[in-house]
Amino acid sequence: QVRLVESGGGSVQAGGSLRLSCAASGYTTFVSTACIDGMSWYRQAPGKEREFVSAIDSSGRTTYVDSVKGRFIISQDNAKNTLYLQMNSLKPDDTAKYYCNHRLTTGLRLRDDGKLVSCNGVDYWGKGTLVTISS
């Protein structure tokens, strides 16, 4: 079973930096990393709905919510099956629980071993890591 585990959260003062990590495990030849359509970070502040923060697609293209553009950088290490979010110039408004998401496509994809795999279209989520920014 695919499992996503976030880490790197903590408490810092405004203007500081944090680097979040999302380690993935449990992918197999049947639930393959070849099926990953995109990987994202979301966040949920107390009393608010979960919101999109940043994403990287299977081509390496990145997107960001306007409020973090120029401050956050999303990246991935495929060899380690790990997604990162470098967060700089942090603001109190960035305080939230940050969640990692893997979005799988549907249909057939080609694995690295040259074989086709049927993808299940499932969204996988981690349990989140808490980021607290003080002014």
C-alpha cells in the first residue's frame, strides 16, 4: 500500500526558512510510480479549508499558488521517491498543516522496465506536518 510521510515542519520566526519532505513508499510493479501524474503540496490553516500550495507534474513543470510564488520551491528526488518544499521568507499566514499528495492517472502507462501497467487513478495523501510561523 502506498504511504506518504511528511516531515520537516516546526516553529520558526517570520522571515525564516523550512524544508519539508514527503517520503513515499509502497509503490510496486502493480501500483507503479509510472502512474504518478503529479505530486503536490497542500496546506490547511486552523478553521480554514485545505488549499493548494504547489505542484510538480510528470514533465517537471511546477505551479504555485500566488501567495507563495518567489518564496517556495517544489522539487523531487526520484531516486529517493521524495518530494520537497523549500519554504523561504516565511510569514505568519503560512502557518498551517502541510500535506503531500500523489495523484495517479488512469489508463495504461509504460514502466521503466518497458512493460505496461494499468493505473488506478487514486489520490494518495500523507497525514501532514505542522508549520507554525511566529511574528
